[in-house]
Amino acid sequence: SRHRRKKVEMLFAHLKRILRMARLRLRGPCGARDEFLLAATAQNLRRLAKLRPPTPPHGAIAV
């Protein structure tokens, strides 16, 4: 339980510090939800990019 909670808390800390989401810029519950979903999507895309294996340099021949 603590291990899962730490992972979630670290993601929120990253959103707040790195993506500067300490304060939401859009007003109202719908705006806040949209802004948070956009930031979470960006965070997930960054994680997905790290999982992808590196591509060979341009012009290299794969064998």
C-alpha cells in the first residue's frame, strides 16, 4: 500500500514542481479537469517515450 502510494505521490510532485501545476490557470471544475488531464497526458507521453528503444542513427544498416 505504501509503495503504491509513494509512486502516485511522486507523480503529483512532478506535476506540481516540474510542470508548474502548483496553481491551475483555468477556472471552474471543467477547466481544472481539462488542465489536469492535459498535464497527465503529457506526463504519460514522456514516460512512454522513455520505454521506447532507441532508434539507430540515420543511414545505419540494421542486420
